[in-house]
Amino acid sequence: MSRICELTGKKVTVGNRVSHSNVKTKRKFYPNLQQKKFYLPEEDRWITLRVSTEAMRNINKKGITACIKEAREKGYLKK
């Protein structure tokens, strides 16, 4: 399973690990993904999504249906 948020599209980014001697080696920055169940009152069912913590904050702010609609428009969620 790839490390991509299903609502915001956040994914792994690449950067450098910099040592004390300023030697740079490649490293990865992983998004803070959590597996969470959400209840959809319109469809009267539960769904499980792999979302970032930023997406959880957006859900608390906007609501799950608005976030899912926005993710489908952007192409992050295919369901």
C-alpha cells in the first residue's frame, strides 16, 4: 500500500540528511498517515480511509462529506 493520503494527496517527499561535516545524503520525509473510520450519515455507512493528520483537521473543520467531494474532484479518491 502506497503512503499517500486519500483526501489531500500528500505523499513521500525527498530531501537531504545533512551531517555535522555538511555531507548530504538522500532521505525521505513520510507524511503522518493514520487509518481512520468515518461515518457517512448521507449513505448511512462507515468508510475506512488512510488520511494524514492535516486531513483529519480539515474533516473536523469542513465535514467529511465536503472533504470527500473535494478529494473526488481533485482525483485523489476514486470511490
